[in-house]
Amino acid sequence: MNIQAMAQDIPVEGEQSIEGVDFITSGDQYLTFLLAEEQYAVDILCVEEIRSWERPTKIPNAPSYIKGVINMRGIIVPIVDLRLKFGIGEASYLETTVVIVLTYQSEETSRTIGFVVDAVSDVLNVESVDIKPAPAFGGCVGPQYIDGLINSEHKVVTILNVAHLQKVEKHRLHS
Amino acid sequence: MSVDLSQFIPSFLEESFEGLELMESGLLNLQPGDNETIHSIFRAAHSIKGGAGTFGFDSVTEFTHLVETLLDEMRDGRREITSKDTEILLESVDCMRLLIEAARDEADYDKDKVAQTSTRLSETLGNEKISADSTESIKSEGKAAGSGYHIKFVPEHSLAKTGNDPLFLFSALTELGELSISANTEDLPALTDIDAQELYLSWQLTLLTEVDEAEIVEIFEWVEDECLLELTAITDNSTASETNKEETAVNVEQVTETDTQEETTANTQEEVATDTQEEAATDDSSLGQVTAEEKSKATKATPKAKAEVGSIRVGVDKVDSLINLVGELVITQSMLSELGTDFDMAKVERLTNGLEQLLQNTKELQESVMRIRMLPISFAFNRFPRLIHDLAIKTGKAMELVIKGEQTELDKTVMEQIGDPLVHLVRNAADHGIESSEVRIANGKPEKGTISLDAYHQGGNIVIEINDDGAGINRSIVFDKAVEKGLIDANATLTDSQVYDLLFEPGFSTAAEITDISGRGVGMDVVKRNIQALGGRIQVESTLGKGSTFKVNLPLTLAILDGQLVKVGSETYIIPLISIVESLQIDNKLINRVSGDMVLYRLRDDNVPVLPIYQLFDLSTECTEINNALLVVVEADGQKVGLMVDDLLAQQQVVIKSLKDNYQQVAGISGATILGDGSVAMILDIPGMISMALEKAQQAQLVRADGNSNVTAEVCL
């Protein structure tokens, strides 16, 4: 059996799709997603994986935007609903609802948290000069979460700060 | 031939610390004439010196060399083994540990202590002057040297057998400068007499270099005990070279540890020996202080060490059994996959058999893997002989330590965390428990106090007992002190164990005076908290005048827990089986509502407060009715509570996963686990839940108090 001859017959997956895609990119890449009608983006290097929504296990007395924890291949990953955290849109769980799992590595620790968003949309290549500061009088998203704004065609995308997103607030007991 | 040596440093450190431990325990058990022990101590010191030299930890090498020289004299019987010398050697072991730790952390160390000890060592050796001179000469030589050295290298015949090859040494020398070699074949026997494994040659080398003599000596580090090495600097000044030669000869003599000892040295040694004894006597008082300082320094250094990833040495038998099990697992797997290729209903029975076998294999594999993490508790017990030795000197009490069950195995993580609480308990026993010799004799007890450490398995737990035959705990003193502190009412009637439990209250110390050893900041409350953090508990038994026993009960491992699965609303929770007293269906007649909405359940003689989990955790559930609900009675800190649950599910072993890694510690939850269906379930933290319920009740009371004050304010208006 000539394995090499057989191997040549197998079509290489993605051979076609390579055409027309510009692999030589400059600047940083960002994954964009939707919260209601608004576009947001995070650094693509922080993205661990994108999962479909599944019902998590509740954490007792957690704030409402923390939906609970899921099992991601043996790792316990907390799930944060960004729509509830930022107060944007409705927290409905549809077929397009996805969880973006982000890992952020600070000096001592690395933390993995999943974020519920309405849909993932695109990958953007952005030069750092194109990132513009956000206006100080903002909406419901606190300024500490925003790294800047970028223009993508006729829309504006908000770049979120992963380090701040990953910060966990202490529970408060409510009687 | 350049190898990156730094990759071997961790194993050097590990081996060195093991060597130090060996030296320490050897020294503590050292009896005069016990050659085997002396040899093993010497070997340990020697390997540390060799290793340290290789990795360039010069401070360690220098210091260890002194220790080694002293040990060598003992080994050869040229020196009596006295307790004074043992003391100095023990102190030296501390210094070596300090130096190695400093080398590891690239940190500073207590230079005074090391200098002091090395001075004492040199004095004991009686050759302080010579060694000082020779180091000086090395230094001055190093500076004066310009052109190079004549090196006379006469190896012992057995050199090649130890794996050393002179060729490597010479090629290393050529890296330092221009080398010319001439071999001396005088000793070469007739061809028929030659043993092919022996080395008969000696060499005369001339090295033209500008490096220090120390660097050349370093090359010969590994063989210096098996050769005669003479270094002579090539200088224009012939007289200087003469003196140098002489001094180096003396120096080399020490280094090579040839048996010939100069007569003068022997004489001075005798003279100094008496001096040292006096010296040592005066030094004894300061010794205690120094060790205490060293301890505090050591604890400062540990956090850094803990951050590193540790390693375990595993017995080959454990690994073998693991390999066997994996082999069986592979067989089961291939059987099952073969069954799966053309499956029909007729093969169901074979499938169930196969799955059963798989279950068995997995279970055994799990147990085996867990066993790898298990270490004999002697790792934690090893430090105590030294501790007692030091404490006996410091307190002036005569005591001995008896260790039993040191082969009992315990999880590595538990072992690491139980060390400090145990030290505290042993110190307490030595300081507060054991009386002074006079009191003991007056009370008709043996003069020497005994502290015993015992470890054994009991059920799924390990029990560690710290027992002393001292004065015991005076119940009335503890009681009075507690009343004084306002912890209990003066009229309260308490059982003995309740009284002894007061010892673990924060800020509780019955010691009349605070001593250096115990009775300081860290109290028994910390001990208790640490033990509880490990999922264990501590009990005290004591008889006045006879002694006390502290019993520490610990789970064997932290990674796996036996749990009862319960359902509350849509969520599944796990209650640790160890904390469950009983599970029952509520009988309506036994429910009492007291002090405004507090629900008590009468369980025989006890009244158990009922905690509905759905309220505590803010869950929505259909079963909010307490009548006929299921109650799981659990106990923590001697407090019983009934947890109201919707349903009792299976009992199973669960693997504990931390919530802290990606989230944070959650009140009332000790961790999470993954169930068979892949979903996550929370493990309940019973003491945490009780304190949560208390907090909630207090909040509610505060709100009510506020409300009341508002009402009165309105009335006033």
C-alpha cells in the first residue's frame, strides 16, 4: 500500500478558502461581537474558545449578571452575562447566543471566564493609531472597561479591556 | 564541553536539603564510636561540598569544607566525639541550610551567624591561624600571579575507577591558558603486572595563564580527594615562590585530607580544645537565640520556596503497580472497542461485564494515582527531634521525644500544611506541658519528660497524637481565665472537653508569662483554624498531673471527598459525608418555632435549628413547606444544624475543584466538582453556611432594631 500516493489523493481541507484571504496582516486582531445592536471587540489573543450557550450551575448569592459556572474540559469556568453586566439589551438565550471564553494572563495568575453575548460577528485588523479614545460622557458601560473606539465601515466598535472585564466583585449578602 | 549546569541546580538543592536532614538526624543520634553514622554524615557533607563547588556556590563550598574537615577528624578517630562538637556541627548544619537557601533565592543571609559559626569551627579545628594564612596566601598569590603555574598532579591509582578521566581535566585547563604536559611514567609497573583499570601515571603540567589559583583548584574539585595536587606559581621572585610553595603545600594537605598531620597542629589542637570548651559553654546561651533568629529568617524565606512547583520522589513499586493497571485498562479498552464494532443485543451481557471491568480498573487506577501523592508522615516528623533538642537546651528541662507510626502515609498537600500547627503543638507541650526536673522529681515522676508523637489511620482519616507526660491542663485556671475574658458566664457548667476547647479561642493564653518559645502572637486559635481549613479537627484530653494529649484528626487527602448528593430546586449540591450526622423526614410534631420565626427541630434531646438551603442561597424552589420536608442534620464546630433539602440523591466520591482559580471563594461553598453527566455541582461548606446564617440573622436583627428606634422617634415627635 503506497501511503504517500493515497495521501496525495486526499483533498487538503481549506485549500480553496486560502485564496483571497490576506494572511499578512498588520496591527492587532480583534474579535467583534454583538450586544443588542452595538458592536464590541476584544483582543483575539485572549479568546480561548467560543461555545454555544448551555445552562450553567448557579453560584449561591452571586450578582445577577454572574450566571454560574460550567465545566469546560474539567476546568470550572464562571459565566458572566455581559448584557446584564452592562445593562444593554435583553438577556434572552436564543440559538445565536454564544459564550466567548476569555483567558487573561496577569503577572501571577491566569483567569478564564466565559462571557455571554448575543452573537459573534467578525475579526478586525486594527492599527493602534486607528484606535480613538472614547468620549468621557459615556453610556452604561463604565470607562474603565473601554480601551477605545474604532471605525469599521460605517459602524463604531468599542474595544473592551479584558483585564477589567475579568475582575470579580465580592458578593454581598442580602437578607 | 560546555553543558548548561543550571538545569541541574534544582536536583542539587533537593539532594542537599535531603543531605542536611540526614546530617541533622545523624548528629542527633550520634554516639561515640558509631562509625557508620559518622561516615554517612561525612558523605552527605562531602556531596554537598562537591555539588556546591560545581555550581559555583562558593560560600557553601568554603563553609562545608570546614565542617568536612572536622568530620574527617572524627571519622579517622583523631578526635573524640563530644557533645560540644556535635552542637557546633548542628549549628553548622543550620548555617549550611542558610547558605544554600541564600544561594537558591539569590538572597542575602545572616553573615554574622555564619561567620561566628565558621570561627567556632576553625577554633575547634585548632588551625584557625593556618587556614587564615593560607586563604590570604591564595589571595595574594592570585594577585601576584602573572605568568602561570607549575602543577604537579599525582592521582591515586584508583582514580579512573571513580569515573574521572585526567584528559577531561587537562582539556579544561587548556581553556584557561597555554598548557604543556609531561607525563611521569616512573610508577608504571611491568606489562604483566598492569591492572588495566588502574592509573599509574602522574603529570607535571605548566599552565601559562592569568587566572586565579582558585579557578585551577576548581577544575580539580572532583578529584582532589584522590590525588596529590601541588600548585606553584611561576614568578620571577624565587623566594616568594619558595614560601608560596610551602604554604600551598600545607593548604593542599588540608584539601587532600592526607593522613599525615603536622605535629605542631596536633599540639595546638590540644591546647585550643580546652579553650573551645569554655568558649562553647559561654556560647550556649546565645545559641538558643541564634536558632530562633534563624527560624524566623527561614520562615521569611519559605514563601518564595512555596511558589515553586514541588517534586515528589515516588517508590518504584508504586509506579510499577500503576503501569500494571494501565496495562489492564488498555486490555479492557480494546475488548470494549472490539465489542463495539459489530454490536447486537446478544452481546449485552458481555458489554455489561466489560463496563464493570472498566469501572474496577478506573477505581484501582484512581487509588494508585492518589497513592503517589501519599508520603510517609516521617517527612513532617523529621524536624521534631531537632526541635526538642533545641527546646530542651533553651528551657533547661530534660525531655525526650518518642515517635511512633512514622510510616503512616498522608497526602503531600496535607503534610505541607500540617507542619506548622504540629510545631506549635509540640512547642506548647515542651514549654507549658513538661515541668522542670525538680518539680517532676518532687511529684514522683521520672526526671526526663517524654513527648510522644503518634500517627495512625482510623477509618478514612489519619490521627496524629501529640502527648506529653507533663502537668496537664488545669481546668479551673482555664475556666477562670475564660470568665475573666468574658468568654463564658461564671455560673456556666461545662464539660471537660468544652473547657479545653476554650484554649482554642483567639487571644487565649494561660501561660503566666510569655516566653520566647510559646505564648506569643500565634495562638492555638490559628492551629485550630489551620486544621479546620484542611477539613480536620482537634481534640484535647488531659489529666491534671499526668499530662495532656492533643488529637489531630485529618482527612487522608484533600483532592477527593465522599459526598451525599442532594437536590434543592433545580440545583444539585454535595454535602461532605463526614459532616452528616443523619438524614430524616421531618415529623411535624417535632417542629418548634421559638424566639420569633426561628425553626427548631427536636432531635431526641437536642434542638436543632433548621436552615432552609433555598433561603440561604437565594434559590427558587417548589418545596418551601417545612412539613414533611427532608432534613439532613450536619455538624460543624460542635454545632448541629438541619439543612432542608428537596431530595436526597446518590452518595459518591467527588474530585474537588477550586472555585478560586477562575472566580473567587464563595461563602458557604468549599469548592465545585464535575458529576458523571459533565455538569458542575457545588460542594457545601458547612461551617461557612452556619456563619452565613448567623450573619444573616444579625443583619435582620439590626434592621429590626433600626425600625424600632424609628418608631420610638416618631412617638416622641
